Amino acid sequence: PDPTPCLYGAHWLRRQEPQLFERTARVAEVHAYLVLQLTGEFATSWASADPTGFFDLGHHRYSTEILDLLGLSTGQMPRAERPGTVLGRVSASAAEVTGLGAGTPVVAGGGDGQAAGLGTGTLGAGSAYLNLGTASVSGVYSPDYATDPAFRTMASLSGDGFIFEVCLRTGTFLVDWFVKGVFGADTDADPDIYATLEREAAALPVGSEGLLLMPYWGGVMTPYWNNDARGAILGLSAEHGRAHLYRAMMEGIALDLAMGYAEIGKVLGEPIDQLLAIGGGSRSRTWCQIVADATGKPVLCSDVVEASALGAAITAAVGAGWYADAHAAAAAMAARGDTEFQPQERNADAYGRLLDAYRKLYPANREILETLATFKSGD
């Protein structure tokens, strides 16, 4: 299982620290805690309550069934409001501590991924953002609620839709791990190392001349939800060098995304038209082209540096009354881009065959990975 939802922690606390659990008056996620400290109001956003595991996202209310199983009640939960709602105002005591102006409105927001979606204008059917950051996280907008192991269902900061999120814990983190940890590169002494590897990897054919990489260095969230899963490289030979590994890493992440988009497309019943890329990895032309080819979808690189911060600002603008709703605010404030990578038809067949092989990689190795997990340090 993946430990992300708070309900697992609550269940553990109930079993391991029953006296502490019984004395608990309030249960707050980070957003609610900050709102409480700033305003004195015990309130949160739909888009922050959703990952707790206590919240019935389809009906925008807490699940009494789940809370009953945990021995909790709705009275212990923060009030949950639509994103963009003013939850309270900065108190005099909080103003003194933080330097914020007393009376400043505090607006219901959301997580960094949801904010990035709003910051890139991911609000229409078939639109998606792709954050190639430390992790690789992609969200696809849907007007309708649905769940599936292939994605996390999150509230859109627009307040009237949902984000189907594909979550891969490795992104540029894996790039740095290879470059600095495996290749032993000193990026201070050789600041051009990334550009060199990009150039060498771009010159290689689809499939990295027989390498297939499963990028689960930190476990896997979507679609397998196994914290004990780990990475694998298949097909290594003496003919392979660092450029092959570098390209295989980019291809492995792209193939995992392609697998997720295919499942989301089935649920949506319509195609994903375009991926709007943000994050440090979006500056890699080679990687963006690989993603476009592997997924069969155009990749548009956003000009915005901090899409999540922009999404938060858009939400605040709605709360301040500057715009009627998130759609109007995003239309005025969201950042797009003008560098686009189209899928290359000549690579479609090769990536199709590679994706077929990739789909089999984790199921074929799951039992082996679970055995290897028993040999971890400290076990």
C-alpha cells in the first residue's frame, strides 16, 4: 500500500497510541492547521481535504462511513469549503508573528499539483499538465468524478471539476541520481555535462539500443500502489554507456506516463489533446520530444517558472473578488507557452512495441521486488 492518505496514520495512531487518540479533539491536515493559526477558523478547502482519505470528494463532504470505522466524527474535522472561498482573515496575533497585515483574507487553496493545473489553465476537457520536476506528476482535467487505481482523483481548484493525477516519484531526481551518483559527474567542474548527455542521448534511437528502465526508485504510486517496488534496468550489455542509461531513464518515465494516460483516456471516454509541460525537465528538448513520441500527444512547454505559485495567486484573485470564478481568472492570468513538440509518426510503431514490453515489466517482477524488499537495511 501507499502511505499517502492520512487515514492510514489515523488508524495506526488509534491502535498504537489509543489514549492519545481518545484525547484528540481536532484532526487537521496542513492547510487547516495554517488557516487555524492565521485566522482562528477551523476550516480547509475541498482541494486540501481530498488526500486525507476521510473526504467524500464526489459529494464534497466527509465520509461518515470511513470516519466511523476510524472512531472519528465530523465534529473533529475542519469545515470544508469550495476553493476560492474566503475562510477567514489574518488575526492581530498572527499578523504580529508573520508580518502579514491584520484583516488580510485567507482563501481556500489546494495542493501544489492542483495549483499547477490552474496555473497552466488546465480546466477544459482533454487538457492536461505535466510537471517534470523532482517527481513526474501529471494531471488531466475531468468535469466528472471517477476513481481508478491508475490515477489519484483530486479536486480541481476551479471548484467545479476534478483532476485525475498520475504520480511518479522520480523525475529530475532520477536524472541527478544518474549524473552525480552513478556517472560521478562534478557539475561545478563540468557545468555542460547535462547538455552533453542531452546531445548524446538525442543521437540514440528509440529504445536506447535495447535498454528498458522501470523508474520506481522510490516505490510506485499510480498504478500499482506499492511502496516496496523499486527500479529496474533490463537489457544491459557491455555495449551500453552513460548516454544509453540517460536516454533509457527519460524513456522509462515517458512510458510510465503513457501507460497512465491510456487508462485515463478510457475513463474519460475522450482523448487527451495536449500536455502542457512545466518544471525543470521541461527545459530538456530531448525529454519533451520523447514524451510526445511515447504518449502520442503534443507537448507544449509553458513559459511560467512557478506554475503552482501562479495557480495559488489565481485562486486568491477569485477569493478577493477580482474575477467571477476560476475560469475567468485563469483565462486572464494562466501561462501557456509557444514551444511545442509534436509526436513523430516515424517513432510511433517503435514506442508502441516498447510500451507493450513496459506494461509487462512490473507484473513480471512484482514477487521478486517484494522478496528483495525483505533485504532492506534495518529489516
